Amino acid sequence: MDADLEAIGRHCQMEYCHDKTFLPYVCDSCKLTFCGSHRSETNHKCKREGEAARRRTGVDTKTSPTSKKPSIFDSNSWPQCAELKCTKLLDQRETKVNCEGCKRVYCLKHRFGETHDCENQRKRLIQASTIESQKEKGLNALENFRLWANKKAKPANAASPTLKSKTATKPEPDPYSTPAINSLKMVAKGDLTPLEKRVYIHVKTGAGITKPSSGKFFYSEDLKVGLVLDAVAARLGVQNMNNRVSDEEKKLHLYSLRHKGYLNYSEKVGDTEVVSGRDVDPVVMKNGDTIILKLGLGYVI
């Protein structure tokens, strides 16, 4: 009877184990016998790990390339979930949902209004549009006042046409002219970006920032506006709380004088598609641009 029982079981071939088991497992890769505790290739440190899987699939798992999930640092085109605490990119593997309430794009986890605080997002959207409307009215009023002042000044100038005005100022140089851009390139600071991908810009601090500061920098045309904002704030010594607060009035924003509007964090510096209803040169940033770093969405300067 003892001999029959001994013939039924097998000893585990794992070093330092050798336990007798009546349910032995044979590894498909190395063809050795193991107990239940060491049956997996990882547990018995299989010398031919993965060989059985490669035979079944016909693919060498050690040399075949695997698709890397994109991140916010190496993604070129995939948008990010608009929920502040979510870092998921909405690539081909993720389904994106457009919220009809706040007009933003979310992942499946945050697609419902209660999961992404839709009510407050809608209020911020309305507030931003109201501020933009008030700003437009203010600019129109200033333009009308300028035209009125010019009309008032014309008769005085016509009485003495031969006299040159001593208070006349020289016209401001065109920041997009070749000499101006060459001068900008000589003093601009930046990181190790290839020359053919550099975009040279002027940066100034605006409303909401107590310490006025400015600088001339260059950034890669492949860099996203959000990362440019982080770099500009660091160089000008401005505190950046964008990742810690949800209120848009407490966040830093980049305002383009050429576009007369705010730049979207997800856009790239060299993007050329028309976004946000722009009716001028559609490229996000170009050589010679003046960008205002400001706090909140109110007055620019």
C-alpha cells in the first residue's frame, strides 16, 4: 500500500522545497514538476520564463514593442479630462464625453454632472463670458474717446501748419520686423530647444500680480501652453497655484495681445488651426508676440 501511494505523488523540483504533492503541476516552459505553491513561472523562477506564451502566440514578448500609454508630457494631440483632479488622457483607448452643461470634455468616470461639479463650472463659464463682454465694451469706449480727442485736436493743428509739434513721439517699432526679431533672439532665454523649433516672445506680468516683471524667452513650438505658463511663472518668480485651486480667478493665465484673448492650456505653441473664434493669424504663438501673464480673467493690465 505504501509503495502505491509513493508512486502516485511527485516531489516539487523547486530548490529548497521538494514537498510531496498528489496534484503535481508541470511547467509548460521548462517541463519541470512543481507543487501548488511553486507552479507559476514567477514562483519557481523559471529559466525559460515566457517560452510557452511565445509558442502559443508566435510573438516574442521580450523584443516586440509595446504601445506606451501617453501622458501629459509626451502627448501631442490627445486632450485631457477637464476634471481638475483627473490626469487621464482621452486617447483612442478612452471614450470622451462632451458635457452639454459646462461645454467641456470628460472621461467616462467624470461624465456625469455631479462627478465634475458641473453647476460651478457652468457659473464660471457664464462669468468668463460676462467679463469678456465688459472688457470689449471698455475697449470700444476707449477707442471712441480716442477718436473724439483726435477730432478736437485737428483745428488747433490746422491754424499753424508750418509749425512742427514738439510733443510728437516716434512711432513704436514693429515687433514683428526682421531687425526687432533678430534683436529679440540675441537676448532671449530658454532651454535646450533646436533652433528650427524655437518661438521667441516678450512676456510681461499683468493684473493681479503685485510685482511687475518682464522678460524675453523662447520655447519649443511643440510645447503646450500650460507648460509654457509654468516655465514663464518660474522664470519671473510668480507663484503658480493652478494645480491647487479650482477658482479661475485664482489661476494664472496667458493673454495674447495679438489675438486679444486668452490662450488655451491644451494648445501647442505652434498650432495653426483656428480656435476660440480667432479671425487673425491663427498660429498660437509666433516670433515677436507679446504675452501677458496675469491672475484671473478680469482686466489684463
